[in-house]
Amino acid sequence: MKVAYIFATSGHTASYKLGKMILPQLEEGRHGVEVVGMMFFDDNTYILRKGDPIGERIGKIAREQGMLLMLCDQCANERGLATETEPGRYEARDVVEGVRVGCFPDLYAALAGNPPDHVITL
């Protein structure tokens, strides 16, 4: 089974649920499903800043497994993690290697070649 996670809840969703639950399971090969992508909204985007310990760990797993890591473009822009390159288009900056920025149409397109069976919003 393939899943995609959307980190949309305010607070420390990404640092707690990803950092303490999901990430250790992925690192140990016992998560039980294939994670094809993760999308981060609001302050959850900060977890993917370059140098963040959890972000660097999930970035390594994502590169090894071909997992998509995406930041909401406007959320990232507001937090200094993206720059608008042209109207409505953003480029990631100061984030973990391989992280993309985009909106829902970009997420759909990025996952189209390897779609999840389930999308889990945390």
C-alpha cells in the first residue's frame, strides 16, 4: 500500500508525529507502507529547513526511497523558505536537498506517476 502524508495541523505536528513516530519507523524499515510523498503547510514547513535534524533525516530517507517532499509555496514564501521567481511560481531556498515547493496542482502532478492509495492528513 502507498500513502502520502499532508502535515496541515497547527502546532508541532511535523516535529512530533513525523519526528517521533513516522521517521523512526521509516529509518528502521518497519513503517508498514510505502510513503510516496509528504506535503507541509503553515509552520510545519520549518521542519525542512536546511540543517534541521528531523528535516535532514527525512530528506535522506526521501532521496533514498524516491519520496516527494513538498512545501506549500505560499506558506514557504511567507516563512522565507521560498522565493517567487515569476507570478505564482516559487523556488525553494535554504531547505533540505530535494525539497520542492508548489500548490495542490503541483502535488497532483508530482504524484501522478506514483500515486498513493491513501492520503493521510495530520
